[in-house]
Amino acid sequence: MGLGQFVPSSFHRWEVDFDGNGRRDLWNSIDAIGSVANYFSSHGWRRGEPVAVRASVSDTGVGAMKTGFDTSYSGAALQRHGIVVPAGLDGRERVSLLKLDGIDGYEYWLGLKNFYVITRYNHSSYYAMAVHQLARALRSRRGSGRSVLARARVSDWNP
């Protein structure tokens, strides 16, 4: 239902009056964006943390590994299969291994907690990656200017 395509059994639970007009309206773009953000927040979104990082593969051992948003690997397990774990991943958090079609063949990505949260909304690695990459593209085009929506915090809303 609405612009965010909430399923009927859950839209009342997640919808919010994000524009402050006294109505929750999932067909209003501001309320729809706020409602999706509310859904993400309720499912464990970690504000300011990355969603996914590109992984480098140094050998063919990765081909034997299961991939998808529902996989869970330690950094050590990934390294044993020839995946270079990017600096900054502390190794304590488990990540999913994603294998996605790219222009030049397969791309391997590591899905972090926020990636998994997106897949709670739609159970597709391709959907979650599209959301992630679209958000990055919009952020880079927008520059440093921030809209009212960008300044608002989902935690400020109590639906």
C-alpha cells in the first residue's frame, strides 16, 4: 500500500506522519519516506554505518561459497576462501557474501547489518543493492545541502 508498497498486514504498524500535518498518508511522498525509515529503524538500522562494501577476490575459492543476504561469514572464513576483507571491518561482526551481476562479470560485496535491514523490507539482494547504490548516487549529487528530511531523525517520531 502506498508509495512504499507496504503489505496490508503491516502498513499501520510502520506508517508515520513525517510531514507533521496530523495525518499518516502513505501516498504522500514525505510520509512514505518517513514510514520506510521508521521500518528500517525498527529493524535495527545503524545510523551512520555503511551498508555494503565491495570485496576483492584473490583466488577461485570463493566459487564454492554460498552467497546471498542470508549468509553469515566471519572475516577469517572469507580470507580462507581468497576474499580480501577491506580495512575497517573489525572482524567481530559477521557479514553476508553477495555475488551480483556486474557489467564486467560478477561482483562480490560484503553486506553489513544495514544491508540486512534493507532485505527485511524486500527479500532480494538485488533490491537492497539497488536501494544502497541509488542512495549513494543521490547523496553524491546533492552535495552538502541537506533537506528537512535529511535533518530529521526517525527516532524523533512515535507513530
